[in-house]
Amino acid sequence: MNDIVTADSPHRATMVRYTPRQRINHWLVAMAFVLAALSGLGLFHPALFWFTHFFGGGPWTRILHPLIGLFMVVAFFYYGSGMAAENKMQPRDRQWLRQWRDVISNREERLPEVGRYNAGQKLVFYSIVGCLTVLLLSGIVIWRAYFSQYFSITVIRWSALLHALCAFLSITTIIVHIYAAIWVKGSIRAITRGTVTPGWAWKHHRAWFREMMTHAENSRPRSD
């Protein structure tokens, strides 16, 4: 459970947002995603075939791409399984989405109090879960070395189309995710160093801040 800790200096209080295990898992997924995207784009269109040089050429790219993708899916679902409960949509999240003009104008004082993740982050989570599920299933169908012989050419063609579509959606979603992390100052620190300042938590995730303060207060030893 997250709590307030002292870090950086004796006078600088910070809050733990991500544990070392969560950060390592996040960056493993991120690296696998980049490799899967580059290798997949190299196989997708002749104009992008030069991406395959990063993987040892076309044949090696065909071998490595599904293995990288499989690792990414397993790592993400291991990482995401611990986040599922905190990514459930709540009434305040729907209100947050309805006030999208305040969101993009950075008028956070007008928005409902946000928990550990805001509605935008939750939509990214659901989008990646959905895309990776389809990518996994369609990827199995078109994995020629092992499975494609069990499916008709029509199923293979539809699977290839779905695979490309979900790859495009997932790449677009991750670009938005990266932009949002850069846009909200302090977010990069959270996933690299694992901590945020209480001021950051109060400004961007006030309901989560209150929850952590309550937990810290309840965990404090009582002197009777």
C-alpha cells in the first residue's frame, strides 16, 4: 500500500505512487511494445521494411515479432491484473469526461476529485486491454509457423486485417499516453523514480491523496 515517505532530502516529503516491481514491469512492457511496433511495421508495408534491419533482416523479424508480442501481452496482463480494480469507471469519471473542455484547458479546480487514475488513464487502460486481446488472438491465427494451417484463408485474412487495425489503435493510444505523461508535469518522475510530491497528488489525484492520508493516519502507531 502506498504511503508518505521522506525522500531526496530530509525536508522533502514524497508519496510512493509506483513500487519498484511496478516500474520494472512497466518499462519491460514499454520496451517490448516499441520492439513489437517496429518489427510489425517493418512487416506491414514495403516502405517500412528497413525497420527489419534492427532485427537481423526479414526472416528474423518474422521469427521474433510474434515472440516479442507474446512476451508483451504476458507482461502487460501480469502488470494490469494488479491495476484492474483501480481502473473501474465510477460516476465521477463519467463527469470528468463530460467536462473535457476543463480537462484540456487545465482547469482542474472545476473537475471532480480524481482517484488513483483519472478517466482518461482508465480509457487508455481499457483500450490497451482490448487491443492486446485482439492482437493476441489474431496473431495466433496468422502465426504461420505454428497455427495458420488450422484456419481457412478467409479467417486468416480477416485476422490479418484486425491485427493491423488493433496495432494502429494501440500505437495511437500509446502516443496519446506518452503525450499526456509529458503534458502533466511530474508524471514522468512517478514512473521513473516511483514518487510524487503531496502537492502533485493533491492537484491531480485529490481523492487518491485523501485515501493515502487516511491510510497513513490509520497506520500510525497509537500511544495509549
